[in-house]
Amino acid sequence: MQGIADGSAGKVDYDLLRRINMIPEITQAACTVLGAWGVATENNTLLHLRALDWDANAPISQYPSVIIYEPTEEGSNTFANIGFAGLIGVLTAMSKNGISAGEKVYYDISGAHAHKTYRGKPWMWMLRDTVQFSKNLADVEKFLTETKRTMMIHTGWGSLPDNSFRGADIAANFVKFYDDKTWIAPFTAAHPQMDGVFYYDKLLQPSDNACIGSVL
């Protein structure tokens, strides 16, 4: 952030940029996450869809960006940060070795008793570090479990090395992982179990909205 401010020749204020980067930590955004792999896809190809189902009229939507990072930190992967100009954390990203991440808002209505805190690593930084340093899903799970987490958030993680996908419910006090055989609640007619498919729709989870389930 300091580099962006310095490079702007005085046009971008560092403190303002820092506050802008905290907006996702507060709003978390209402999005859709879908992973499909193995028997669910042609040629067993791993597919990861992540839709930003947010306010299309928000000013930031005028400034989309795809930024390629080639970090020199030990253990790093080259990765693409797919987001908006000025945001250094990750809403959606994919590394050169095939680790992808996406997220959606998590409201604690399921009785999971999720906790949140402002003392820890903001979730956008958490997603970024996971994509930057993970080589497979085992690395992702280890990183998320050991990180000092802050907000409640639903996440989706694709891994080309594993040819698989995981969803995760994340809060300050827990991390819960899911695959195509498990979900946050029993499967329903609106959200059926499908081999090689995991998804969160844009609504509150678990959702009775049959839209995505019927399309799939």
C-alpha cells in the first residue's frame, strides 16, 4: 500500500488506501462459489467459478484489474490477483501451480456460533497468502487452521495438483472443510448432492433456493 501511495506522486493518500482495503473485511460481499472436478466435468478437468454477486453500481466496479505477482519470498508461487485497482488482498486469485481461491459472505444463522475479531490476519490477506504459498489442498488446510483468523467467511479452494476442490467455513474460532459428499447441512432438493461438485450460492447458507442446483 505504501508503494502504491508513493508511486502515485501524491494523488493517493496512504491512510485512505488503507481504509479502502479494510472495506471487504467489513462487507464480505454476497457471492457465488462453485467447484467441479472429476466425474462432473469433461475430461476430468477441474473448474472453479467465482461470481462477485455484489452491487454493480458500486464505484469500485469501474476499476477491475488482473495483477500478476511474481514474489521473491521463499516458497512463493507466481499468482494472479483478480480484483480491483488499489486492493492488495485477494477476492479471487489463482496461482501458476493451480491453487485457486474465492469467497462469499457468511452470516451466522445456522447456529454454528461463529466468532469474529479484529485482532488477526484480515481474510483478504489470508486468501492471498494461501494462494501465494500453498502447493496443494493439504497446504491450504494447514495454513487456514494455523492462521489467526478474523471474520466469518465462506471460501472455496481449487487445486490442480489434487484435481479436487474444497469449501470451507471460516471464523475466528473454527475452520470446517467440505467436499462433494459433505456440506454445512443435509443435502436437500434445492441443494442436491452431486459427485464432483461443491458450491455455495449467493444467498444465506444453507439456502433453499433451487436456482444453481437446477442449472447444475
